[in-house]
Amino acid sequence: MERLIGKTPTPEEWQQLHRELSIDASGSANYVVLIISACLIAIFWMISK
């Protein structure tokens, strides 16, 4: 995940990240999805203020 920090990921990088999450579809992938969802909710909440 560190490689995505500080720059906008390309679609290829998103696809690779998605594949990595799909391969690791055990508990850790669910944990990552939970974190991403929480971040999106926080961003939308800040925008709506």
C-alpha cells in the first residue's frame, strides 16, 4: 500500500491492487475494505459540512 501514497494511482495500479486484495480475500481483505469505506465516509462527511 505504501507505493500508492503521495501520487495518484494509475488504473493499472488500481487493477493490480484489486487483484492483490482478491487473492488475499480472507479476513485481511475485509479489513482493508472496512478501512477504505470508513475513509470514504469521512471524506464525504467533510465535504458535506
